[in-house]
Amino acid sequence: MTAVAAGALVVETDSFRLRLLDGLVASIGERGYRATTVSDIVRHARTSKRTFYDRFTSKEQCFLELLLADNETLGNSIRAAVDPNADWHDQIRQAVEAYVTHIESRPAVTLSWIREFPSLGAAAYPVQRRGMEQLTSLLIELSASPGFRRANLPPLNVPLAVILLGGLRELTALTVEDGQPIRNIVEPAVDASIALLGPRS
């Protein structure tokens, strides 16, 4: 188990760790990830650098753990929002609405995940890969639900799920960068999802 994965297991029981992660979220919203320093994080968390370094080796490790937790929360939110017995069109809208609601809660973190996270290089790859695998697996699982089966629709495969997620992430990033309401992506995201998940030859 990696240090990041091990750290992720501690999040639920360590209140200081949670405060530091929330401090990083606040600083990303205020300054962006690259400009954020450990001093910014502890200022928002109302704790000390010693407390920070007792739990994280660096700003980067804190960021990695934050994004692991954020991706897990996103997947759980989508799964909880989708009624697997509903019509497949309704399931797609439910999933997109849950995604948008999650992004709306802290758009700067999502933008950092998409734009700044890859700059961490080799350290970012396992977390990035794990996040993509979690979300592609979720899409495949949801597309195999009773509502989809009733419509005689096959589950998504991995390549189509990756294409759908990649397009959605890029549209999200452009929308946040342009200062537009995140809700603007709901209809195009629903339309694209219906096109990819609908009847295929």
C-alpha cells in the first residue's frame, strides 16, 4: 500500500487531517494549487506547520490525498443519485445532475485536478489512473442496470466510457475557466451521454 493510499484510510478518523484537506480546498479556491503554500493551508486549517508535517510529507502529498478522496466522493454521489430501475434517459440525467452538483460545490478543485494535477508527474499517475478506473467502472456498472436492460442496451465498454469521461472533464474545465455557470454543461452532457449510451449497431 502506498503512503497516499494509507493516508486515505486515516482521513475518516483524524480530524486534523480533515482540517488540513479542507484548508487546501480553501486555498485552491483562493489562490489556485500552484500558488498555494503550506503556510496557506495551515492558515485556513487554523493549525500549525508542525501539525501539517506530522501528517503529510509535502503539499503534493496533501493534494494527492485530497483528489483521491474527492474522486471517491464524486463516485458515491453519482451512485446514490441514480435509480437503477428508472428509464435509462432518466438515469443519465440523474448521473449528470449529481456530477454537476459535486463540481459546483468546489469548482477550483476540479479545475486543479484536470489542469494542474498532471504537472506532478510520476507521483500523479497512479492516482490519475485509479480515478479514471473508478469512474469508468461506475459508468459500466450503471449502464448494466435494469433500466438499460429493459431498453435492450448493452453496457458501455471501457473505450467508450473513457471517451465520455474525457469529453465531460474537458467541457467542465473550459466552463470553469471561462467563468460560466457549471449548470450550462448539463444539457450537452446529457445529449452526449444519450448518444454514446443509446442504441449502437
